[in-house]
Amino acid sequence: MVKTLTKHGNSWALIIDKAILDLLKIDPDTPLEVSTDGECLVARKAANKQQSAKVAKAIRKASKHFGPLLKRLA
């Protein structure tokens, strides 16, 4: 799919089709993280900080409990 930018005030906007938004479960209130590697533009859902904290806590707990075993296996 080829898209072009649309003038929006003093900026330019990329219009994303509703079918793609529905597929990705993105709505106007969904925070997006936009990044680039110099050639590609990437837009993804911004990380949920509460969920990230839960994952980090689970990793610390697993590392504390299974760390020595994982080191031996490595």
C-alpha cells in the first residue's frame, strides 16, 4: 500500500486506514511511539508502564530463583 502525506495545519499527517487501525486495535486515544532508523518510519503502541513494571518484577523474581541454574545451563 502506498500512502502520501496530507497537510494538517502547519504539519503533515499520514492517514491510516480504519481496517489497519481495527486490526492493530488502535484508536485515537492509543499512545503511539514513533521512531526511525533513518530510512524507515515505525509507529507502535507505546509501552504500558504498569505492565512493563510487572514484567520487570517477574524477571527479577525468576532470576533470583533460577539464576544459578540458568548460569550452569549456559
